[in-house]
Amino acid sequence: MAKTIAKKRKSLLKLIKTAFSDLEQCEKIDLKDTYKLPKKKIMFPLENYPLQIHVGLDAHVLHLYPELPLDEQQDKFSEPNYILFDPDTYYSRISGFLRLSDDDKIILGSDNAEQYAFLNTSKKLPEQQLSIANNDGKLVFKCHHPETGSCITPLLKEKKLNKINKWRSEKVTRLAKIIGDPREILSAEEALNLIHKVNHIMEHEVYREKDINDQPGGVLSIPDKLNSIIIGDLHTQLDNLLTLLSQNNFLSALESGEACLIFLGDAVHPEIDGQYEEMESSMNIMDIIFKLKVRFPEHVFYLMGNHDSFSEEIGKKGVPQGLFWEKQLKKSRGKIYKKEMQRFYDNLPYLAYSKHFICCHAGPPTSAVNLHALVNIKKYPKLIKDLISRRLQTSNRMSGYNKSDIKKLRRCLNVGENTPFIVGHTPMDDEKTLWENVGGISRHTIVYGGNLEKIGVMVQMGKNMYPLTYPVEQLTQLVSTEVKK
Ligand SMILES: [Mn+2]
């Protein structure tokens, strides 16, 4: 293994030297390995090696890594991706990055607010300083202003080469300690114990005002400073959830109490053709979410979705999934467990918000509303229906919600008029997992967690919410293997 790496390194150096033989070498840094980019385009067939990039006059350091699956057995992702990030923040707090997918181009410059937030680049950069394109796995660099300078350096030391996946593997180990073997189905007794603990927490869940009957109310008022991570309908895709927890500093931020996970409901009931009746995966994912809730009672929240129910009306293509769900729970875990699940549903919040976002499963209320009614939502069946089932208004669906409903909700919650409104429930296509400004409504975002290829989430960093997307990996398998070690 070490030999192959050494060999690869050698051939890479050779490659770089060929590719950059006509380049002026950057004089500031290690002359052997660092190249100052000229104005003309440079093509660079980077394989599995990361690069360090110095951008602009202040030589701000960025890292460009190939995005590789954690499991070495798994093939590379279908398309060669790279991620660009600031190594100073990337490993230590929840932070953004830019993905350079095939045929993508990133232009580093002063023209993009998200770039400052993600990469901490200087605001003094020219509008366009450096562009990096991914052309079928080959990187094309173009430095638009050689006078302000950009350099690249290959990161060939083994420690750097494997840094991301080593860092992620440590999280898999921690995750395994928290959730145990995700492939192991709990016994009826263990499951009952677990849901008892969860329901005990739910009776006095933090950040929830009680309703007039002294029951947990419909609203979670999340502290502004807690970095919220908002996850759309998982529909039993456990790999998606575990992939997410192995990424960024999400797990560390949960452990340190700086972040919280907010599930937008509908973690149950597969959405895959031919699997609508299968209910074991629903039990399994709820068990995992329950384990997270017990481990992080004040930092994991689950909002009510329309599938979180035993109703005969809930289903997909004629399969009454609500009824199948009820039957499965009674059969595998007994009547008491089923009752406890109903109690869990009865105690769920419907909406979460802070100064920086509002979220719920489906849509905003479509009629007059106030905070008191939202807290006492159980008295208002129409309000419940709006929040967990209503979809966006279209020409074929006039009964849907619209821009003014979102506006009213912001006003009712006394938050700024540009506060992001984030929902799940209505994936817009099979390709993506996160859609912004849906229906032409600014800061109206839909997130969906059940896509088989990728998982997108809305993540709070400071005062803003940002979309981040990750390729789904077989983390259930990896965590399971880790437990058995
Ligand atoms: Mn739904």
C-alpha cells in the first residue's frame, strides 16, 4: 500500500512538472512543489490527490480535495467531484464548502456572498480572481489576475492525503457508540424501553410552551444561537441520515451542544416502488432517531409529518401505509408499544422557529393565525392539515399555499420579512434533494431527505441558513461493521 502511494506520488510530481514546466515558479513558498498560476488556462489531470491553493494578495489558503467515499470497498462516486474549503475552519466547526462537480466551474472572487461565508476569502479580491473547472475529472485553472497572484501546491503527505476520510471515520466510531448496530432490530422489550424514555422527554421537551391543557404545545422556539440543521422527509433512508452525521462537524456540534437536528417529519414509510408495504425499515429508522433523541434530548427534535400516523388515509399508490404501520408495530412490538407510538405522535411539535428560520413539514397556515393558535394547534384541525399536508399553490392546485401565507406566518411569529421558510413534504423532482426559492418565492426552501443518491440539508451558520448536499454512502453497513469490531 505504502509503496503504491509512493509510486503514485512520484508519478504525480512528474505529471505536475510536465503540466507546469513552462510556468514561472512561485517565489514565496517551497519552490519545488508550488506553482504560481499564469494567466493562461492550465489543465491538470488530478487523480486522488488534494491541492492547496493560495488565493489573492493575502495568499488565503484553500484546500481542494477529491470527494471520495468513506468505504474503500465502494467505488468512487459516479462522477469525479472535488470539494473546495478553508482548512482553518473545515475541520473545527460547522462550515460550508463548494463542490466542483463534473462540468462545474467555480470562480473565486469578490462577487459572491456565499463564498465569503464558506471559504472566508478576502473581500478585496477582484471580481474574478481564479477559476477552477472540472472537465471530466480534469481540473482546469485560470488565474485572471496573475499580478495579485494564485499558487497551487500538491498535498502529498499521507497525513494530508487521507485527512478527510480519517476525520470522518472517527465520527463513524462515535456514531456507532451512540446508536449501536443499525442493522440489529431491537427486541420488543428494548424498543418499549426506548420509546418510554423518549416519551418521558417529550412530556417536558425544552423550548416548548405548554398548551392550555398543560400539554406540550405545537411550537418549538429554538434559541437563535443554536445552529439548526434541518432534515427533510427521510422515508426510511437510514443511509442518508448516517451519511449526514458523518459529514461536516454536525456530530461534534451536537456533542458540544452548539447545534440541533430538526427532522421535518415523515421519517417512516418507504417511497420506493414495490416497497410501500415494507414496515421494518420504518421501525428501524424511528429507533435510530429515538436513540439520538435520548442521547441529545435538548438538541434533537422531530416535527409532525402527515405520515407520522396510523390513519387509513396515509399511504402511497393505494397502499394504506398508516394501517400497515399500525399492524406491524402491534405484531412485532405489541399493543403497548403501538400506544406509546401514538403518545409520541400526540406529543409532537408542528413548527419550529427562531429569528433565523421557520420550518414545518408541509406548508404555512392558509387562514388567519396567531402564535396562541399554533401553540394550541390540537384544537385547530385545519391548522394541523395546513402544516402537515398542504402543498404549494399551482395552476392545477388552487387550494395550495402561496407567498402571502408565508408572509403572514413570518409576521405572526414576529420574525424578519426575509426569514427563510423551510419545508419538506413536496420533493420537486427525482434529481435533487433541495430546492430554493420554490414557486418564485424568495427564501422558500424545500428539503427532501429520501433521495437515494444524495441528502441535502439546510444548515444554520451564525445568522444565516445555507444549503449543503452530500452524496449518500452505505453508512449503515459501515457503522454496523464498526460496532462488530
Ligand atoms: Mn409528507
